[in-house]
Amino acid sequence: MKKVKVGIIGCGMITQTRHAPEYAQNPNAEIVGLYDANAERAGEFAALYDCKAYPSVEALLADPEIEAVSVCSPNYTHAEYSIKALQAGKHVLCEKPMAASLEECDAMIAAQQASGKTLSIIAQNRFTDAFWRLKAALDSGLAGNVCHAQV
């Protein structure tokens, strides 16, 4: 199976603890490069994951080798970077929250539809077995008429 070549935008805690290590452990993915506003941190991560540190988001997105990006930058940049990535022909996995406003969310969806690429927003528990069992119980009516839930 061909590996998906990934770029990561933002090298903060979520990249350090989740995105980078999990891509590195995934036999179907390869981290090609990353960008961070802190160039020193980007360089350290590039050395750690044997990939390239890009001087800008635009430079990372211009690399034709990168097929998909994880947007792990500060929340207020999610819409801007996701839209740029989609316009550059990349698939996007964006950290939560999706964006800072409904208008930005709508713009991200419009960019996805125009690009034909995948836009996915992190919701790490949505595919776990416990949530599927809970949904089945709710759908069956077993739990009655649920008007509020917190997990």
C-alpha cells in the first residue's frame, strides 16, 4: 500500500503528543515536512522525525510531494490554513475547534467542495466502540427520550 505523505502545520503540544508520533507509527503514513511559527521548534521536530522544516505555510503547501496536512496551529488560524491547503489540492485533517466563527466554517466547507479533497475535523472518540454502542442504544430507544448527554 502506498504511504500518504503528510505535512503538519504547527508543532505545539497536540503535534508533539498525538499527530507526529501517531503518523510516525502508522505504516500507511509518512511525515514529509512541517511548519511552525517558531522556526527553532520546527527545526527540532524536523530532526526528530527526519523530515523537512518549511519556512512558511505557503512553502509547505507548495510542495507537490505532500498529499495531506494536519492543521495543528492556533485555533484562530484553522480556517485560513485549512482553506489554503484545500486550494493547494491537499486533504486536510484540522484540529478542533473547526474555526472561530460560523462564517469561517462555511468558508472551509465551500473550499472543500470546490477542491474535491477531504476536510475532516478532529473528534477523536467518534470511532471508538463505546460511542458506537451508545449510539445503537440511543437509536433503539433503550435509553428513552434523551434530551441531554455529556461525555
